Amino acid sequence: MIKKFIKIFILIVISFLLASPSFAQKKPIRMAIIDLDAQGVPQEIANSLAEVLRSAFVGYPEFEIIEYSKMREILKTQAFQQTGSTDTASMTELGKILNAQKVVLGSINAIGKKYLIVLRVVDVELGKIEMAHTEELICELEELTTLVRNTGIGLANKILGVLPVEKPAAKEIKEIVKK
């Protein structure tokens, strides 16, 4: 009788341990990152910077980024009309078609030599903007990849709830880029 009780107790303990979050494998967050809107920069540059943004997220195992070419293929197959609209309802619909949990959208804005990148994350299930992240830098157009990469890393950390690391000042970034 005691042996039976011990066996049942051990099975219960093992079941609880295996069901605990520390033992469970957490699936990565499936994300679609669309091209950035261009405000004061050519759209081709904004599209290239969106690729830099996607690559910033790829380094995180917590995210599964939908490959841009696959995203375009799926949208074409589903006959999704991208009218340039980036409202929350359109991004929610886009996310559902792509089977994404989150859609990242945003813009790159130029005001003289000052560049501003604004990113927003739409939670597809809730159909609302979950968070936003903005960074700016005074730099040359060629140095925008640093700004976009840093903004992507900042947004990824924000999504994961990681405290932001201290970022170098714009002057230091400019010196790093020149090297």
C-alpha cells in the first residue's frame, strides 16, 4: 500500500514539474515586419532599412520572423491588397493572413540631418497597438543602419520585457560608424 502511494506521489510530482514553465518549451513569437513608410527619405532606402530591422530581430531565439519574400508570396496568394494603409485594422488582417502573432510597422522620418524612426507593434489577436518605440539620431543618410539596428534591438528588448541597456550617445554612435 505504501509503495503504491509513493509511486502515485512520484508520478504527481513529475507531472507538475513537466508542466511547469521552466520545463516547458516556449514557442517563439511569430512576427511580420512590414516595410517602413518613408517621410523625407526615398522609399527604396526605407525598404532597405526594413531589412536591417528584420535582421536585428533574427538574433533573438524568442522571435520567429516571417521571411519577407514568403510574406509577399502569401499575400499575393491570398490576394491581399496592400493599399499603403497601415491602420490597426489593416495590420490585424495582415497578421491573420500571415499567421503572425504580432505585426511591426513604422516609419523613417528625416528633418534636415536629424532622423527619427518610429516603430509600433500590433497584437494580432487583440487587434490593437501593443507598444511603440522611437529613437532619433543626427547623422548622415548612410549612417541610418545603426539607428535602425539599435531601434530594432530596443523594441525587441521592450517586447521581451528586458530592461534597456544604456545606449551610447549620438556622438559616440557617429564615431563608431566612422571607424
